[in-house]
Amino acid sequence: MTTSIKSRSSTAAPNFLIQFWQKQAPNILPPAIGILSFLAIWQLISMSGLSRIPGPLSLWTDDRTRTLLLYPFYDRGGLDKGLFWQTVASLIRVAQGYFLAAFVGISVGVIVGTNPLINKALDPIFQFLRMVAPLAWVPIALVALQQNQPAAIFVIFITSVWPILINTAEGVRQIPDDYNNVAKVLQLSRKEYYLNILFPSALPYIFTGLRIAIGLAWLAIIAAEIVMSGIVGIGFFIWDAYQQNYISEILLAVIYIGAVGLLLDRAIAYLQHLIVPAEQK
């Protein structure tokens, strides 16, 4: 009896793995083949001498880059830190600027969306300011704030606030008239209207703005740190590596940037999945 149970469990595991692979293979194989093909072509171009950019294998063959890969948590003080701490420093600045942008963007977006006159007055200013590139704000922030840290946070804020504000305002304007009529019939207070009608209805638009903004915030901090000197961060790490002609280190930092940006986007998408009802998506 014991032998038969063991045999069944041993055959059940391979069957489960086979079924799992059959279901997931169409989702796993194409991107895996695409990524491997891209890396192979890149390595061949690098080995042929057609490009001065080293191939992906240099991330391991280069001693400095291999050390950064194996020891991302080292900290020798000052600016000499591993990529983990460089990334964390950038993420802290992004969090500060992004949450400030979310608070201001949602608040002002609600005001603009519920007041057509204010919207007409401020919309040209918003559209004008959102067209300014993040790097253009760097010297203005440095002149105004005199310090790199608050200047970097301001650049993140001013870059990421616009998609949140504009999408929130649009979400408020798209609230169905039936909802507003019901609120008038029930004589809901402003607080009840916001909590029960306005925010639930505008949530999909708000999260669209938040997802766009987190990508812009991450891009902005990289650009700001490259220009600003003397602050720990992955953007400064890239600039320092470029100054010393450590191209493999730049490639490794770019991989970090792409991976962190992807995780940030997926985190906001997961939060949206938890909060926004399925029928509103």
C-alpha cells in the first residue's frame, strides 16, 4: 500500500510539471528566444569590432563589473558604494518626489476637474510646464534651492506631477451625469460625494496617471543625478563610470535601471489591481 502511494506521488509531480510547461511555454519561449537572440547578436557585433560598446559577456569577464555583480552591498564610505546602495539612494529620492507629486497632482486635479472656470484658467499653464524636459529644470532647481538633494527631489516632483494632475482632472470630468444627479437627490455632503462617487469613479484615470508618473520620476532622477555631482545615486554612478571610461559598468547600471523601472511599474499596476474594482478596469 505504501509503495503504491509513493509511486502515485512520484508520477503526479512530473505530470504536473509537464502540464504546467504545456500551458506556460507559449508565454515563456517567445520572450526567452527574443532576449537570447538579442544578446547573441549584440555579442557578435561587439566581437566583430563593429561597435566600441562591449558585449554582454563583458559584464562577467571584466574584473570591476564582476565585483559589482558579486558584491552589490559593499560600502567603503562616501561615494564608493555598491550598486544596491546607489539604487536605494535614487529610490529614496524618487519616493519623496513621487509621493509629493501624487498628493499635489490628485488634489489639484480634483479641484480643476470640478471647476470648469479654474480649468480654463490653469490648463494653458499646465500644458506649457509639462512640456519642459526634466534636465531643463535641474539648473533652475539648483539656483532656487542651492542644494543637490532638495533640487533632485524637486526635479522628480515637477516631472511626475503633470500626468497625475491631468489624468485625475479628466477622470473627474468623466463621472457620469447620473452619478452626480443621484448625489444631488440624496443631498450628499461634499465629503460623502468625494468618498462614495468622485474617487471611486475617477480611480482608473488616477492610476493611469500614477503609472505614467512613476516611469517619468525614475527617468528624471537618473537625468538629475548625472548632472548633479557629489551625491550617491545610480545616475551619478553612470556619469562617474563614463568619466573613467568604464563602459561595462555603465551597461550594468543600465540593467539595474531597466529592472527597477519595470518593478516600479508592476508595483503600481498590482496596487491598481487590488484597489480598482474589476468592472472599472
